[in-house]
Amino acid sequence: MKRRQAILASSLGSVVIVALLTFFVIPWHLSYSAEDVSNVFRNALSSSGTATITVTGESSMRIEPDQITIDVSVQGAPTDVNNIVSNQNEYVKKVVNAINSAVGQDNASIKVSQTSINPLYSSGNPIGSTLFIASSSYPVKTDFIHFSDIASKLANAGFRMDSLTVTEVPVNASKADSVDISITTGSGSSATADCVVANNCFTPNPLNVSSGTTVTWTNKDGPAHTVTSGSPADSQTGTIFDSGLIKSGATFSYTLYNTGTYNYYCAVHPWMTGTITVTGDNLTPDKQETKSQVTMNLVIDTKPDTLQNTANAYQARLATLTKILDENGIPSSDTKQNQVNFNQVYTNPVQYSSFSANTDVIVKTDPRNLDKIVNATKDAKANISSISFSVSDSAIDSARKQLTQNALEDATKNAQNIIEQSGLQIKGIKKIEINPTISNQAGNAIPYNGVRIITSDPFYYATGQTAVSVNVEFEVGK
């Protein structure tokens, strides 16, 4: 699509006509006809022997990538500050020589980029630390009526809640109507764990219960697990019950009303499987009055202290918790404390006297040399961070010459099209402007080495489309 504009100015016997044509995205707008332009020329030249017209010409072509750019990361061995620079320079020199030997010095452009030097820090290991902390989870069950009051008292006493679950349980359920299953410690470690061989990653397993029994699973392992109905080989699992992730120390409850055999497993660690067999009469939740049971998984933890003081502090916190529960009608016999963990406090990271250095070496070469450079880099014990395809400067230089010539020919043709109906001819060229500022709606036009790179990505010449535009001021006359 082309746009042509002609602006005529007459002073001291000279006329300047400016015509702008844009080929990529500028639409064609004309406020005059070709006959009008011809009349303007004739009237202007009746009082002036010469005139000029400025016309835009453009040319573009696609340039295919002809080189690869390889970012080689040279990571030196840690050493003291006095030797880190000299050692890194020797290492970089070794890598550069290895690449030159592999492909030939004249077949690759190698640029050593910035070198960064950083101090080393410890990872915070607990070496030498004499401080410990204790923590455990403590599931507390109550109902909606008492939940708000108990939760408020526990929060005021400094206990935090890790998670909360709500399940429907029978109103008059006795202890015989509920069963606990433990998720065994270490069950998530591997498919060859001891519990997998013994088939007791869920304990007890298998389990026989009567219909209407509420089963509660407690995660006594470190990693999170799930309790999902079905087996890993089934096409549909979790249609009967699915706990979602059960964190360490947390619980999940489900009431089994119908008779039959229920297989279940852990969706995170599918080698963990279990079976529950329900006997008796089939029941429905509608036939049995239920209530909402709230399970709060509380956390008992202590501040860092010596091992003995940490143990004493934990016992004091546990005593405070059981007292609050007893005062609110929840006897300690109805709750089960999970495993208590004593952990050494990690020290803060400490800066060492050693330093590490890293240098980026940028290699540009023919794509056919890629394997050689990869092997040379590997032998020199350096790493390749990235590889990208690009267009070489020599290819752009070659294209620029052809594009400029084509753009000049395009401008000449455009000028002739404008003035041909006026009986005028091009007499000469007064001025040529290369790559004037234009608007390109098709993408970003990035100036580079005398051409424009047309691309939607300013950081990588993905399209390979290059263009040159010229503004040429022609002298025209009869």
C-alpha cells in the first residue's frame, strides 16, 4: 500500500514538491487527483524553469541466520583474593585457546566479557551450634459450638494452628464406632521402604470395621501424603474419598456407611496402599444423625535454647495446652500427641576468605563448528550457558549494499510515476537521505549497521527481515 503526498511551495522562481511513499504499513491517502498534480506542475513551471520533488523509496529482504552465538561460562576454582584474578585469567586463556585449536583462529570471533568475583558463604550448617528447638503437632477435636471459644483461648496462650478440617460424624458415636490409622514414618522415602514389603505403610492394614465407623488417618511421617480411594491402576480414583495433601502431624477422617471392600493409596507415593473391609448393614447418612466435628492441628514449639532447657520448655507448653483443653471439656485421653522433633538451630551463613570468579566468553562462528566447540568447552571443564542463531555483520553489510541500490531505484520509479503526467523529466539529484525516521506498525524497526531490522522481538532478530529506506530530492524540469 502506498501513500503519496505532494506539497508545493513557490518562492523566488523555485518550487519544492515533497512526496512521501511508505511501503510497509502506511495506508494510501490522497486529497487530490493525478490530473490536479499535473496542473500544479504546469502552473508552477510556467513561472519557473526548475522544481524539486522529494520522494521516499524502500527495499527489504529476509536474511537467514548464518552464524551461532555461544555463551561459554568459565567458572574458576575458589581461592583467596590475592590469586583469584590471575588464576581466572589463566583459566579463561586456556578455554579460549581450546576453542581456537578446535575450529581455527580465523573461523570464530571470540570476545571475553565481564568477569564477576564473589565471596563464598557457608550454607548455614549447624556445626558448633549448642541451641535446639522442639516442635510437634497436636490434633484437637471439638464441635462448632465450642470451636470459637477454644480457638480464642489457645491463641491467647500463644499456640498457633497449622490447619483445620471439618468432617461430619455420628452424634452418638462411641469409641467402637471410630478407628485410627497411622501413616508410618519413612513410608514416603522410597518404593523399597520396609513398610512397603510388610504392607503396613498404613497401620493397621488390612482393617475390618462395621458400617457407620469413622476412620481417622494421622500422618506420622515427615512428607505430606494423601488418602485416596481406589488404586494407582484404576482409571478413576478418589471418587469415594480423597483427603488432599495431609501435612505431617495432620489428620483426615471419613465415615464408611456401606459394606464392601475399600482399597486406597497415597497419590504422592503410590506404593503406599491399604484396604478396609466394611461389614454389617448398609447405612445412609440421612438415616443417622450427624454433627460437624472440627479438628484443629495445633503446633507446640519452643524458642532456641540448650537441649535440656528446650525439653523442659516443651513439657511446660504441653502442660499448658492440656490444662486449657481439660478446662473446656476436652480430656487429654481423647487427644493424641504426635512425634516430638528436637532440631539443632542452624547458624547464620558466614563469609569465608575464599572467592569464586565467573567469566562469560562469547563465541560467534559457523553453525557447522558447534560440535567442535561443545567438545572443546567440555574438555576445558567450562560450561555452555546458551546457544542462539543470528545474522552475521558480513551478511548484513552485503545485504545493505543491494538494499540501498534497490531503494534508490524504487525512489526514481516513484518520482517518475508522479511527474509523468505533467510532461516533466528528472534532471538530477540534489540530496539523498538514508533511513529517515519512519513509523512501522508491522513491528519494531531497529537500526543496525545501516539497515533496519524488522522484528517483533527487539532482543533477537527472529524474522531476519531487513530494510533500507531513502528520501531522494530530484531536480525536475520540462
